[in-house]
Amino acid sequence: TAQPVVATARLVVATARLVVAIAFVGIVGVASAAAGDLTFSADRSSSVFAEGRERIRLTGNARVESAEFLIVAPSIEIFGDDQRYLRATGGVTVIDRENDLFLTSDEILIDRTDDWLRASGGAYMEDRANDIVVKGALIQNWNAINLTEISVNVRIIGDDYTARGQFARYRRDTEILELSGNPEVFWKGDEYRASRITIDLANDEIEFVGDVRATVRTTEREERSGE
């Protein structure tokens, strides 16, 4: 009698180690998690259900949507505990409805638990609430603290200014922009350079630190009044 019990126990252990993959064509689905429900669709989907390796892979016109955001890309993976992470590749578009942000890049990784996003490869972001466009090789965004960091070939474009450098930190709630790495700011026709530049966008104030250089252009009226 003991032999069948032992055999059954071994079968359960072996089954738990299997990686179960199922492929679907023309899939539409819903995944529930602590971070909120996800609705997804794609031309093709494959899923892995092995414990600790759970993963949903969407390919071809992939689309993942929640109450907070929409992601569209050729390929999207959903993985981690409670579908914590999303990785999209191949030319990605993200619409962050909650924070009024629009992003595109070659690849985007999202941590739904920490509310963090990393866009890499030709990253582009519009902060529509503050009328700012951000470009760089890498953009990281922490929604919980309203912080965006941009790295490598940074370009930031606003209504009255253009800024560039190798690194920037943008605090969206206070509209404070910090630039470093040979930063330059072109503001209402004037040009500024320094080791570090901080711009208070809400109050039109600029602070310079180290090796400050500026070209301030006077208006035609000011030039005439000084004659």
C-alpha cells in the first residue's frame, strides 16, 4: 500500500517543476493583481505558469491597459508577483493618464508596485500638465515623488526656453529643473552656460553655479534708450 503513495508524491513534485507554456492566437485577456487589473490584447500570446516564473508574453499589436495607463508596442511582457513588471520593446508608446504624461522609446520597463518607469533608447516624454517636452537616451520617472531623471544628450523644451546637457533632474510638482554635464539654457533669446544650472520654471528664475557665462541680448528699444 505504501508504494502508490510514494509514487503519487513524486508525481506531485515533478509536476510542480514543470514549465507550462500555452500559446494563444488573437488573444484578449484580463489579469488581476494587487496593483490593479490589467486588460491586454495582441495577435499572439504565450504564458508560463510555473511558480516563481509566471510570465505573459504578448507579440504583434500588443496592448496593455489599466485605469492609470495604456501601453502599445510590438512586444510586451507581464511578469513578477501579481504582474508587478511590464517590459515593452520594439517602439513603445505609453500614455500615463494619472499624471498626464505621454512617452515613446525603444524599450520601456514599468514597476507597478513602486510606480516607477524607465524608458531607454530615443526616449521622449511630454509633461502635458506643465507644457514641457523631455528627450534623452534614458528617462526614469518616479510618480510617487514626482521626479524625472534624464541622462545622455538631454534636451528639454518649454514655451520660452530650450535646455540641454548630459544629465537633468526635473521635479514636476515644484517645476524645478536641475541641469549638469556642460549644461546650456536658451531663455527668451538669452544664452547661459555654467557647471550646474537650476531653473525655477514656475517663477522664471535661473541659478548658476561654477564657470558662469552668459550672452544677454537687449531689445531694440533698450538699445535706443541707452544712446
